[in-house]
Amino acid sequence: MVRGADDFPVREEDLQAYVDGLLDVDRRAAIEAYLARRPQEAERVTSYRAQNLLLHQAFDAVADEPLSAPLDELKRRLTHAASRRHAVWRGARWVAAAACVAIVTSASWLGYERLFSSMTKEGPPVAFTRLAIDAHGLLTGDASPPLAERGAEGGNALVGWLSQRAIQAAKPAPDLKRFSLELGGGRVFLLGERPVVQLVYRDKQQQKLSLYLGASPDGDHQNAFTFVQQGELSTFYWRQGKLEFSLVGRMNRDELLAIAKAVHDQLNIATSGQESTPDPGKSGSLGSRIPHLTDEAVMSPGMPANERGGVTKTLMPPVK
Amino acid sequence: MTGLRRYAVALLGDAIEAEDLVQECLVRALSRGHVWARVRDRRAYLFTILHNIHVDRRAQYRRHGIHVPIDDVAAQLHSPPNQHERLEIRDFKRALKELPENYKTVILLIGLEGITYRQAADILGVPIGTIMSRLSRGREMLRRRMNGGTHGNGGTHGNGANAEASTLEELPEVEAK
């Protein structure tokens, strides 16, 4: 074990996590300072990062090939099996979702968030970015359920709903037409216990870009854009007032940053000058305003298979 | 699901074997409909099934003495090398193919499929510390092979390869934070 820039012990697993873009900003900076003074280590780490890129260059073509007839049929049946069983759970999920909203509104948004932020080992930016990358992977994979809300109207409804509860101002989904990106739709995820809205944009080549919005657990904050590269996926994370964002796409850093800035600017006008104290009377009826929180919309992509539990359990933690 | 096939192709080095493996995986998932319906992370679930089938098959090959590494067969069946494929990628694929499977699975799940360390541990049924040490060693083996094995270009010190190898062996099997 060796000492890093600020006397951080730098372990091998930190370097690996750095390679995979899993470190938070501070830790990453420490590793970079550490590597700056150790050219051999830097060379090694750079070569590991190159391996990740090479993996994609070598095998991504496979993912683009059409499925064989048997695989296609199996996929169809699996999708069907999932949705059929979902029907059984739909009622339970609705109740759970409604309960979740009730808890959030009664326990107050920030208090609730603090309660649960201590349960996650990763810092919020890391957790949020991981969710975004995982969810984006799910979305672009074939196994993903259809979007809960289609088209720009659906996206606007979801962003309006989330921004209403976070900053008391219903905002429309960011307009990215000048990047030739059309809003395809959106859906709601749960990150831990808090809803996160995913918006999906597509360009003319049907390349997808996801924007995630969540209500920031630590309240008001502004921070710089944080860039994470995982394989070919680039992610920008930033916070803006009470909202936090992750932008995920298969594009280079500069392209994605330009889009991130556009999103930031469009929502910036929104977050400033709209600060007001929550109105309990208003938030009490939020449940009814969730736009189509269907079973497809409620899912936790980041949860390992063996930690899965009943939906109700996940949605309704023991809150006092 | 395309990620599943990509992973299988990368693991086995052969599209036909991979197709077969993914098919069996999906059939098994379908046969456990009650589980499938409740699984939250379907992707990790499918990877777990895929891995289990793969391990079973390897064990079967060994039991029945058909000790033909799939990779060797794959070399014969493999589609003719793409002339346009960059030399670097071809070298990389070769280096990957020679990697012991325990390391290959971890590198592919994490580096190619973006599976988290925790999920990889669940999928492969090993502690997260093992994942970390396999990842570290596997990437280092790959790097050396890409560098030509004998000469590390990261500045050679004293007794070169031996010193590096022993350093690698000393890497602790770290546990989860």
C-alpha cells in the first residue's frame, strides 16, 4: 500500500475502480495526482483503460447483428412472460407506489433523503451515475421494457412532475433539437427509494442519449460537471439547486459536454427565482399527479439479482 | 439480451457456441417463469444463468473426457479474419483468448458489459475480493501479452519479468470495502 497525494492510501482496487470510472470526484483527483508522479503506474492504468475500449471495439459489432430466429422467439416469449406476470403484481405495485409517495410527502423530502443517503456506501454522485449507466444499459439492451411515456408530451409530464416536487415549479423537458436530438419519451425509476426520471433522446441514426433527473439528497448545491467514462459510454453528472442530473450517451466528452451545458442552461432559468417553501397542501395531492407510474416504470436496475426482494419491501422501508 | 450474446461470443470466441449457450440460457429463464417475473435485475439474472450453464458444460466436457477446449475448436470454426480489422484489435483478441477463463469472465463482465464489481461477484458466485484480484491480475496479464510478453514497455527494472510476476503474486485478495 502506498500513499497518495493527500496521504490517501492508494490501493490496487482504487486503481481498478479508477479504470472503470467508479470513483467520486475527490478520490479520482487523488488518484490522478498519485499517477502524475508515477509514470510507470500511469502507463499501466492507461493500458487498462485502453483494454476496456478495445473490448468494445472488438465485440460491439456482435451486439448489432440481428438475433437468430430461435433467439428472437425466446426473447419474445420472455418479454411476454414478464409482462403477463406483471399484471398480477400491478395492483400491489400501485399500492406500494402510492405508499411511497405518501411517505415522501409526509416525512418531508429532505429528511427522507438524509435518512436513506446514509444507507448507501457510495456517495450520491457515484450512486447516481451508476444508476444512470446501468439504466442506460438496460434501455439499450433488448430486455428493456417499453418506455412508460412516449413522445415529448410524456417526457414533459414526467419532468414537470419531478421538478414540481423538487423546486415547486413544473418545468418542461429540455429541448435538444439543435443537437438533432428528439425526445422519445421517459419513465420513472427508483434509486433506492427516490424517484428518478429518465428521458430518452434519439438522433437520426437512432443513437440514444439518456438524461436522468433526480431530486438531490443534500438540498441546494451547485457543482461542476463530473465526467465519467465507462467503456464507450460517457456520463456527465452535475447538480443544480435541488435537482441532480446524469447525461449518458455513446459520444465523446466534448459533444456530451455541449449537450450537458444546454440542459443546464435551460433548467437554470427554472431553478433560480423559483425557491419557495414546500406547500403541504399542495404536495398532499402529488400521488394523483404521478403520470402513469406503471409497473414497467417502477424498477431498480442497480440491484443485484440475489438481493431482489418483494416490491413492497423495497418501496416501503421502515420509516418512523 | 444483445449484451448477453456479445459476452458469450467474447467468452467462447465462437459465434455458434455462443448462440447455443445463449439459447439454453433463455430457455432456462423461460422455464422458471415464476422467478423471471419477479427478478428486478433481469440482466444480472440472465448473466448468472449463462455462467452456470457454461460452468456445467465445461465440467461435462471434462467428465466425459472430450477435453477439447472450445477455444481451439473456435479457432477452426472462426470466421475468416476481417482484413479491415485493426491489427491492434486482432492482437487483443488473441491475448484475451489465451487468458485463463477465471480472469476472462471477470474482465468481460466488468470491462465489456459494465457489470458492477458487486454484481460480478453475485453472478460468478465468488467473494468481491476475488473479483478484484482477478480483475487486477487479468488486466495485468493482458497488458503483458499485448506488450509482447517478454518486454514490458513500462520501463524495465533489474530482473524484469520475474520481479513483475512475483509482485503480481503478492497482490492481496482484497475484501469488499
